[in-house]
Amino acid sequence: MSDPGGVAADQLRAFIERIERLEEEKKVIADDIKDVYAEAKGNGYDVKILRKVVSLRKKQPHEREEEEAVLDLYLHALGMAGAPAEG
């Protein structure tokens, strides 16, 4: 079924309804994740660090190494890191 603008109303409605369902599922999952972080915090874990660990685990080892190298470079340039190792 199409309207004069060439839009298949039934198909469009189906897409919108699927998106709405997925958005609701996403909200439920986000709430579950929030609850897990709250539980971890209640057990003495640092949530900020947990989030960082989760983020790091998503990356490939070479990506992490590259980021660490650039961070180290920037920290040294700002005088925020120890003296560079002498080789």
C-alpha cells in the first residue's frame, strides 16, 4: 500500500515499530548494566576504572598499545610523567 508520495505505509510502520521495540530493549539493557555497576560499587569496586577496563577490552592489543604510547608521549610533554627511561 502506497500513498501518493510513493511511501509504502505498511513497510514504514513496520520499520518504525521494530525500531521502537529495539529502543525499548536497549533501555532495559542499559538499566541492567547500570545495576551491575551499582552492585560492583557496593562491593567496593571503582566504577570509573571498571568502565575503563570494559572499554580497553573492546580494543585490539595493537590499538591499546598505540593509545598508551601516545598518552605516555603527551604526559611526558606536559611534565606529568616520570623521567624518560634511559637506554
